[in-house]
Amino acid sequence: MRKKLLCLLSLATAVASAQQLPMRLWYNEPARYFEESLPLGNGRLGALIYGNPSDDIIQLNDITLWSGKPIDRQEDAGASKWIPEIRKALFNEDYRKADSLQLHVQGHNSSYYMPLATMHIVDHQRAGAVTNYHRSLSLDSAVAFTTYNKGGVTYTREYLTSAPDQLIAIRLSASKPQQINTEIQLTSLLSHQVKAKGNQLTLTGHATGNELETVHFCALLQVNHKDGTVEATDSTLQLTGVTEAVVYFVNATSFNGFDKHPVKDGAPYTQEAMDRIWHTKNVTFEEVRQRHLADYQQFYNRLALSLSADKKPLAIPTDLLLKGYHQGNDAADRYLETLFFQYGRYLLISCSRTPAVPANLQGLWNPHLQAPWRGNYTININLEENYWPVFAANLQEMAMPIDGFVKALAENGRYTSKNYYGIEHGWSAGHNSDLWAMANPVGEKNEKPEWANWPLGGAWLVETLWEKYLFTQDLQYLKTTAYPLMRGAADFCKDWLIENPHTPQELITAPSTSPENEYVTDGGYHGMTCYGGTADLAIIRELFINTIAAGRLCGDDITALEEVLPRLHPYTIGKDGDLNEWYHDWRDYDPHHRHQSHLIGLYPGHHITPTATPSQLGYAGTASDLLTACEQTLIQKGEKTTGWSTGWRINLWARLHKGEQAFHIYQKLLEYVPAGPRRKGQGGGTYPNLFDAHPPFQIDGNFGGTAGVCEMLLQSNVQFDAEPQTIIELLPALPKTWSEGEVKGLRARGGYEIDATWKQGKITSATIKADKGGIITMKYNGKSKTFRLKQKQIKKLNG
């Protein structure tokens, strides 16, 4: 125990050294809506805390509880016969016919992410008014509290989700003995049964659909108590005269892998749940809490940020802090900006620790039987955005679920490529996926091609694997995991490209879409399907550049990709000075559309840079021309958009080194959105519990915002010349408002960790620690320094 306490003290000191204020969400009222509740998670189990003294609702999730079953790999075999017909229509400029033919190349839609259960802690105390109410969530400890006074007694509820113990724990206590008189209920929106016996509730059920064809679950709730009694009714537990009680909740599902039938080949979920609850028989809450803290803080405490010289704690509830944002209280504003940044890191630790099951559109937290957009994996931006901050924000372990998920996508995606596109090499994935790693184009033969017919989800998603290598420099990981998957995606794209009928030496995609956007041709047709869309070619160009670099490191023959890369149709700039989104200089049907997929090469990609050569860019002009066109595109898009898109635009402006504009968009992300029913015309922003308001809630805006702060403070890239060299820029997009600050633990590509302090917008000191060493060029304060570091070497720089 002493060793554990010393470890925790060491971790606490690491945060204190960066002078970051305690990071805490708190409220003086219970939550009424999902968007006011406080989220907890251990990567698999999630809880939403409402904190009502009379009926405390805790909504529960398990990230492996979805509807459906493994895909049929022969679905729509032969659908590829329609591809030549679509191409023929496109090259005859018959876009209406192409749109209609696309419906033939659509498969089934994704499964649903399911809600698990709802726990109720119902108060049976004597009558009296509730006073001194306080509800909070500490990001520093990942522990939530509800406290209040009633009848002269102070009641406290402490909540946590533990990854080491794979459970949710809630401690109920009172300031006077034997004052807890409570009923505990467990129910579910799904088909279920509840049984009570002794001090335990057992909840069993299954996801929507045929019970013989979908995921089953077993949840167990156990109460350990001091004084008083715990009695079981048919389906509840009654606590009477108790001084302290600890509620433990565990769950297991029959999900046994993306390709295993959840019933016929399901996991032994009942036995797993029983094993997990058995381990709570002889454990104390304090022991669970200490293990939880040691586990959580080893990740969270790696990075600390301070954006203000004011170190006094703020006595402003979080909802009021958000409502009053940028109304003249600089200390409050800087605290909220830091809190939102760290909240993104907290959420990522909380929802991304399950092998092959990444954070979905809701992260982990979904109270609805039919989650918005099915709560699925949308891989035309949203799943990618979930993982944008994972490496820069020093949480590389949280990217682990992506590895297994992409492997599963590739397995299914080989069949998708053959069935729908007639391509025998490599693999592809479409717009949506789910727990079963479905890779087919979606739409069910009747949805809009603008989102349903898009085969480049896998090609974009493997960039996360390449980023993991760049940040960790783990060559074994590159050789065994990342490169084979990248190469498979590249092989599909190589065969998907066809010669441009207008310029045969060029290669384009056909059919093509720009995800979820629509065009108007010069002839007035309002359509979706085209050829040679810029977003397609940007993704493929980025993929080929990265795969060629990876192939060289792995000693593979990448000649075929090297020959194809320079033949890709180049970027073009429109008559309005913007980067063309379509092959032709057509106008967008919605000029302010939330997607800006044709800017992928700027961010999250790396091939539109100030130092890029024309051959690298695939553009005959200068890099400056393309950067200016990207900026003009963002200006045309405007500022009013959805939450995740706002998060993306922060990063795009930061990459352009436009700190004031990046910060302005960050402020837009932090605009207050009320909880409850969605209001007509409501745009993006932030809910009272700091969840991103798409609206409704989508977690990618939280992660995009955190990534944006990282991008404003530090940018890095690796140039693969004769010897790889890392370029690191400090404060590349710093707004004047953040003229003084300190950051500890930012990560840079190449395998480096950075601490930095600055005043009046200039670096005063910085420390670089090398994981494996190499050549670095540091850019800061208008100067550039190049040097070499050895493995584990630390170098200090002065302003």
C-alpha cells in the first residue's frame, strides 16, 4: 500500500510542477438531461451520473453491446457489374443517371450501438428540504461526487469506473450513523429480466433483434454495507439503517470478436460477469479507488497546461462558466479553455481501451434505444477525428483499439472490394462501420450516394496507424501491423484509379463523391456523383506518400506506388481563388457545408505544406498558391457549422499558422448550447456537461478541440530524406490571448516529448526529451536550430 501511495504522490507532483489548476466540472443542481450528466468510463463500461438526491439516475453502457451479428461476406457479390455503367454515364456527363445507378452499389446499413441499463438510487430518507447541493467530476482523478444536506445529515455519493477491476463502484455515506435508507433498482430499455437475491441484483437481456441472432449480456450489482440491513424484493434491493454502502456493478456480453456469432460462438458472458463480481467480495472501496487512481493518472498526468498567470481556484459552476464565456472574465475564460482541452483527454482515456472496439460517435455514452446515427463508426471523418489528439496529447495507448479494428475492416474489406468494385487486390471500407467491422458501401439501395457510395474510409483511417509509428518510432509495429494494412489500402486504391478520359496520362477515381456534399453543374444539375473528386485524390495522395515512406523503412518494393503517385490528377484552384472540391470548377449547392474533405492534404494530412515541392503536391504552381487557396476555402465556408466540423476548422486554421482565426473558431466551439430537446436551426457548440453539440451530441468535436489546442501550441513533421529528420515548431499558431503560458508533456512526431514556457508570445524555455534520438530542427521565436539527440537524451533551450 505504501508503494502505491508513493506512486500516487509522484504522479500528483508531476501535474503540480506545471502549475495547472485543478480540473473539475461542478454544478449546484442535479442533471435533468443527458447533456447535463457527468460521464465516467473505464474504456469498456460507461456511466452517466445525474445526481438527483431523491432518484439518482446512473445510465450504463458497455462498448461491446451492439445489435446485429457478423456480416455475410457474399452480400451483393456481383454488384461490381454496375461500376462500368456508372463510369460510362459519368464520362457522357450524364450525372443524373450516374446518381441513380449508384443505388445498385449499396449494401446494408450498420448495426446500432445499444444502451445497457439504468440504475436508480431512490431516496427513502425522512422528509426535509435538500440544501448545500454539489455535484462534481474531477478530471484529475476521474472520480465524481454528489453531496447534499437533508434533515441535518450530509449525504455523499462517490462514483468511479475502474479499469483494473473492470467495474463501476459507488460509495454511499452519511455524516451520522445508520441514516441511509435507500432503494436500488436496475432496469433496461432492452429486452431483459431482473432478479434480486441477498445483496445482489442480476440483470440479463439482449440487444434488439432476434435473441438467437444478437449480443446478450449479464449485469450484476452487489451491495456491501456497514450497519443496517439489505433486503431483496423481487427486483430491487432495500437498504435500511445503513451507515455506509458500496455498490459494485459489473457486466459482460457475448461479443467474442467481429467474426464470431454472438450466440453460437459467443463469449461465456454469464461466467465472466460472475467472476468479476466474485472479486468484490473481499475488497474495500479504498483499494478499488487506489488501483483506479494509479491506473488512470499514469496516463492523464503526462500532460499539463496553464494558459493564465492567475492560479486562484474559480468558484463558478461549469454551466455558468460556459454561459459567461468571453464576457470579460479572462481568468474564467482561460480556465474553461484549459478545462475543455483536458476534458477531451479525459474522455479519450475513459472510452478507448477495449481491443478492436474504438470510441464510436457517442464515445461510450448512449442513453437511447436508437442512438443518433446509430452510434456507429462514421469513417468519412468522425472516427478519424476521435483519434486526432491521441498522440500529440500523450495518450498513445488509447489508440490501441484502432489497430484491431482496422485489421478486422481489412478482413471484411477484401470481400467488399471484390463484391462491389471488382478489385481483387487490397481492401476497402465505406462510409460507416460497426462492432462487426462492416466494410461495405451502405444505403440499402435507396440512400443518397453523397454519403452511402464512398470506398475510401479504409484509405483514410490507416493514417492513424502511420501516425502511431511517427510518434512512437516503433519499427516492429510498423512492419507487423501498420504497413501491411496501409499497403492493402494502397493496393486497392491503385486498382481503383482509372485513366482520365480528358487527359489519359492522369489517373482519377470514378465514380467519386465528396463526402456528404453536393454540387451544381454549369448546366444547373444538382448532383452528388462525379469523377476525379478532390477529396478522393487527396486521401489517395496522402496514403501513397505515407505508404511509400513506410515501405522503404520496411524494405518492401514500392515501385508500383512510386510510378502511380505522379500520375494523380493535380489540385486545381477555382475562379474564386478557392481550392476546387470537384474535378470541374462547379459551385457547392451549400457553400457553407460542414464537410471540407478536399482540405485533407492540409490537415490531418501533411502534403500541403509551405516546403512541399510541385511534384509532392501534385500541383503545377507553388505551395504558397495552394495554401492561399485553402485559406480562401475556409473563408468561404464561414464560421457557423456543426461541432465536429468546428473542431476540424480549428486544426486547419492552425496548420495555416493563423492563430487568431484558430482561436476564434475554438471560441465558437465553446458557445453554450442548452441541454434538452434540440432547437430548430441550432448549430454546434458545447452542452452544460461540456459534451460537444453536433447537435445532438457527437464526441468527435471534443476530440477535435483538444487536437486543435495541441496544433496551436506545437506542430511537427518528419522528412524522409537520406536520414529522417524531424521538424518541430513551437507556438506556430499562438493567439495573443494566450500570450503567457506553460505546457508539460506535449508529444512530437519523431518520438519526442516537449515542455515549454512562454511570455509575451515568445518561448522563454523549452525541454526536448528523445525516445530514440535523431536529427531535429526546432523552430521558435523566429529562429531555427538543428541538432542531433541520442536516445533518452534531454536538451534544454532558452528563448
